[in-house]
Amino acid sequence: ESFRDVCMADYTTPELLRKPLDRIILQLKGRLSQFGVPSQLLEQAMDAPDLSHIDGAYKLLSYFDAIDSPLEDDSRLTKFGSFVCHLPLSLELCRLLMTGAYVVQDNAGGGSWPLLLNVVVLVAVLAVPDLFVMPSFYHAQSAKTYMNEMKKNLQAKLKMDGGLWSEPLAIWRFYMKTMSQQSLRGKRNMNGMFHKLSISFRRYQTLNFLISDLCARLMALSKGGAGEFGQFLDAKTITMLRKLDGYASSQRVDKELLQFARDTVSGKQQEERILRFLIVQNYGDHLIGSTRSKPGKFADDDLDDTDRVDLKLEKREAVSCFSLSNKEKAELFNQLAAGANPLDELAAFACEKQTVSIYSYKSPKNQGANKDKSDSTCEVSKDDVSRMSFPVSLIYYVRGEKFPVNLGMRLNPDEQELAFKFRVSASNSSALTWQQQKDNVKATTGNRSLFSLPVRPVTVSKGMAEPKLLAVYVDRLFTGDETRMFCSNCTLLPPNCVGYYPIMLLVTAPRGANIQLHMDAVAGEILTVKVGGQDAIFPRKMALRVEALATINALRAALSNALNATVGARRVCASDLLALSDDLISVTKESKAKANRCQWQRLVMNKTDRAALAEGETPSRFPELYLELKTRGGRQRSTVVAANCFRLLCLRYELQNNAQVMKTVVDEVGVMRLCRSMSMQVHERRDLEASSADFDLFALGLFDPTDYGADGADFTRFLREKIFGRAVPSQATRGDNAVEDANIEEEEQEEEVKVAGLFGPKANVKAQLGRMGCWSKEFESNLSGRDQGVYCVELGTAPNGSRCFVAFVWLDEWELKKRLWTTRHLLINTH
């Protein structure tokens, strides 16, 4: 202690006291775990942090799956936790970056490096302070100077936003646009552009430094070869990261990087939509919703097609202001216009008592027809949410948290500035009031955020609710009593996409979440999605197609694989993200659901068995969702056996003409799960006209057994012809006690899929599956004698790269003896 007090007093605060406790624990677990648990090591430190919050730090790390248990003595570092140890980022940003490394354009061999480079830039944008320089009223020389600086600042933000309604995406697009305009010959002087856009050059440099650092760290992770992240990135990705590192360090580009930037700005691969989806998915628990206030009504208004705002003055200032000539009043209020000609923006102003009413055109008169090209390609259209005219927006931007709006002018150059302090009293705009979706805590998006500005009111049909605006934030700060929250870096969910919010609730539902669906199982439509305390209700005549659950599950599995850095696993497919964010694919606008058939169905997920996790394996953050069915005893059971097992047909009994008939019902969710695992796109018959050439098609419909054998027993043939297409079945290892149907068809082309059929009594089928290495703990717990049907299980991948499947029939032994072996015919009715 004497050494510390005498020799270390002049130095900065130790890093142990500056870093968050959770990051310290993670570093100790990753590098010094052989010396004991972190709490014991920290107690021996010269400057130990406060260990009273160590339990909370472990819970936080466990919540993000950086460790596999919230208990210190029992926790192990996961793959994601090891990844976090290599990066100077928050847990959320590390998760976003690791997910971005596993995003591909499609699973047909598309490269992953373009999307990773975009995610690297986006993560750096989210990690650095705001690039904009905010003017200070107290440092401004005059009220007019301050107003001009605020005007320039707002113009820059609106121009950069361009209808995106996303603060981080606006900076990301600006960075990519700047890169696309770079010359191959040398550096570009950007000081003038930064000054015009009110951007801090030093903060932009910080952004470049972080991008360069992230590229270097990602490349270093993949250098080990045989290390933990040896195959994390391929050679092409490492090459492009090196080029991005070079641009961030020296502002130099080559032809390939320049072409990448230009393609990104042009939106060829819809990068904006993909990145918006990743932001919302990564910060799904940071969701806020907004209601629009009712606009003010002015009975004596004869300028209906304009935006109006009323400014109020104190009595003494009102006398001085109204005594100005009309020319002087025009000069005073013309400061609110964005362009050089105020008459194109300001329609009129009127003075009455202590109030000044300012009228502005909704769009400038001289604005060309193609002035706002960016809005036409953006997910957020002006029909759903539109900002007020620039003069009105500027007044509210300066006003902030109910500050006065100061307008000043000099009547003579030698005289002192004449300034007036206005207060906003009324407007025909709608103010946005934000609240957190989980617990309705009031949220503030910041004084100088575009999300705090009022918007134009919308007209809704009688009896219809006004659409709610939803957004996610990245950073937040609570007041002392936690009754108010300040949030920044907001991104709006597309309000014109009805299915975006409910789909996002299902995609981001954490382990153990209470998920309820109000649905019509016959029509295959979901009307309401409820996850925890959040409800998403579809408008009348609209519903979510149940087929979307297969894509959602495929995406959840890929997101879980990304946090495990699983080599060879199915990656996050950008085409899945785009499909889920498109109402034309996932939402029906002519719902056939009937009220008397609608019921609440619960979606459940398998619990993670920690004992089954390998050393360092990250628990599945997004387990597969499946409908929970009730057995005769009332106990809940699952419809999913295991991740590699798919139920294709269910067997149901009913009485028809005094005879018990077995009905074979296609398990659409199971078939769709199998199709998604094969990278196939599933369509209903009514949607086949909109088929895509990039995917194989499987039309869900009625299963007719007679099409696949006289007695309908050859279900393996159905799999080959209907599901696997050109796939070639192979001879599986025959069991001693099971009858296998494995018709072999030899083709000259290389085998892509091998399929074998397994048929026999339940005990024999179980024994054969065990010998083939298929029977696991999940089969033992989830597959009972009453779960009769036809299943398909994936064995794995053959040495030549072919995928191996086994189709097996699961029937109760008593049913087999009674229905098949002692009866001449089996009545089958197709549903």
C-alpha cells in the first residue's frame, strides 16, 4: 500500500477500476482460469474493484451466453465469450459482429465478405460518439448566428438520413458513399465537406481508427489455423478485411474495394434492409413504441394545405415585435427557411395578440419531381410517416426540451442585435411520445435527434386504430428513479410492413419466453402474436402465414450457430431476412380465418441440457419453436423430436360409417422444417405463380398414397420424388429385426442426398435407429408410443459430401398387430 500511495499516485486510475466488472471477469476466465475463480484473483489485486456486484456481472454474462452458467464455481467460458475477449466492444456489439461474420447472401455458395465489411463499418459507427458537432447557444455570438448553425446542422442530418429513419444507418451510408467517391490516385481532402455537414473531423478519425482495429483483430483471430477461431473467416474475407483496413488507415482504395463501395451505395444486394433487420434483431429487447398526439385545430384557418406552428411572446416583447415593419418581420422569420429563396417555403405569417402564426408549404415550390429519390427505395415510405416542413422542423429542433426559440436581427449594422424569445404554443403537427414496449417506461430520444421531431398526422378510417411507430435504440441512460430513459442511435421498424414486428418478436424470443399464438390451424393463419408482455395484432383481413414459422426457425438456428462459430453449419441467409421483412411473402392480405376456429396455441422450445454441451460450446440462444399439443391426459408435449428429426405424416383415427379409419395428415410444419434444412423454398399452391428460380419448389397439398405404390406403403419414394427431387437413395445398413424398404436407383451423376426407408415394430425400429447412431436423449424423451406417424431423420454427411436421411414409420406395436398383421386391409383416408 505504501508503494501504491507513494509511487503510483501520479498515474492514471488502474484499468481494473475503469473497466466494467463483467469484462474483467471474462478476461480472467479466458486467460487466468488455471489460477482460480475471478473473485479470488481480484481479492488479491492492489486496486480491487467493488466485488459486491459480482453476482450481477455473472448474471449479465450468462444472459448474453458469454458463460454457460450464472454461478461462479460452475460457469465455463463459451465460444462467444472467447470472441468477446478479443474485442474492445460491448457484449451487444460483439454479438452483432459475430453474427455478421456468418451472414451470407444465400446458401448456394454466396460470399460472406461483402456483408461482413458492412457490419464492421456499422459496428464501428455504433461504438463511436455522435459524429455531428452540436452548436452551443451560450458560445454563439448572436441569436442569428446560433439559428444559422442549427439550421446547417439540421439540414445535414436530414440530408444524411434521406428517409432511412435510422441514425446508425445514416452514418453507415455516408461512410460507404464517401468511400465510393474516393479516387484511385490518392487521398481526398474532406475538410470542406465535414464543415458543411457539421461533422467533427476528429470523431471521423476515431471511426476510421476503430474500423482499422476491428479488421486487424478479426484477421488475427483467423491466423491460428488450428486455433479456436482458425476457420472463422475464409481467405477472400481476410483479403477484403485487409483492404478495408488500408482504406480506414490511409484513405486509399483499390478497384475491388471501390467497386464494392459503389455496389453497396447503389443497393444492388439490399444491404440497407439486411442491416436494418440485423440491428432490430440484435437489439430486440430495446424496443420502444410511439403514439402520435392529436394535432391542434384552428377554426379560422384558410390555409389548409400548409404546416402551421404558433409562437408565443411575452407581452413586452410582443409589442416590440409587432411594431416592426412588414419587411423587417419578413427578414426576421425568413431565417427559418432552408433555401436561398424563403418565398418557396414560407407561405405566410400572421400576428394576433401575443401569438405569431407561421405557415409553410408542405414541400418547397421549386422542389423537382425527382428531388427525393432516396425515399422511393427506402423501407420507410412517406405515406406511413412523414416529417413536417423544414421551417416547422427547425423550430422544434431548436426548441428541444421546451427551450425558447430565439430569433434575432440587426435593424442597423452599428446597433445591437434585437432578439426575441419565442415559445411554441400550438401546431397542426403530431408530436411523438416514446415508451418502452416492455414496461411502458417513458423514453426520450434526445433533444437533437430526428426522432424527437413532430411528424405529419395520418388519416385513418373510422373505427381503425392509428398505426403505432416502433423503433429500437442502441444506447440508454436512466434517471435516478428509473422513471425516465434517454436513448440514442434509434432505428425505426418499417411501419408499412405489417408482419415485421410480430416476426421480429418470434425471431428474438429468448429461452423460456411465454409465446402465444391466436391462430386458425385449418386456414394456416396467425392473427395475434404474444411474446411475454408484448402483443402484435394483425389488422383486419390480414394474418401471418404459418409457413413463416419454418423460415423463422431456420433463421433462429442459424443465429445460434453464428454465436457458436460452427464450421460447416447453415449460415444466416440474407434471403431469409429479406423474405421475413416482405409482407408479400409472409403475410396474407385476404385472411380466410374464421372466429369459431381460432384458438390460442402455445409455442414452446426445448430446454438446453447443459450436461450435453461440449467444452466451450455456446448454448443455443434461439432454440427451435414448435407448437405445443395436449395429450389425452392433459399433459403438454412437443411436436418436435429433435433438431435433425422431422415428422412428415401424422396418423389420426376417426369413425366413419361405423368403421375406425386411419387418416394420414401431412405435418406441414415438419415438412417445411425439412425443406428449409435443404435450402428449399416452400410455397402454397396459390403462390406457385410467384415462384423463384433460385430455389427448388415444394407445393404443400394433399398426400395421396396411391401415387407412390398400390398400397401406399412406399413413402420413401414420396420423399425421393416430392421432397428430395434428384436425390438418390442409398442402401442403408439393414437391421436384423426390422424390415427396410431401401429401393436403390443408380444414376450417373454424383449423389447429393441418400434416402433409406425403415419399417417395422416400434421396438425394432428403435433398436435399428440406435445402431445407426440416431437415437438420442431427445428421441427418448420426446418420441412416445402415441406419436404415431412417418418421420425422417438426418444421419449426417457422407465422405463424398452427400446428406444421408432415413425415413421411418413409428407405430405402436398393438396398433401394428391389430391393424396390419391381423387385418386384411387398412382403411386409409387422405386429409
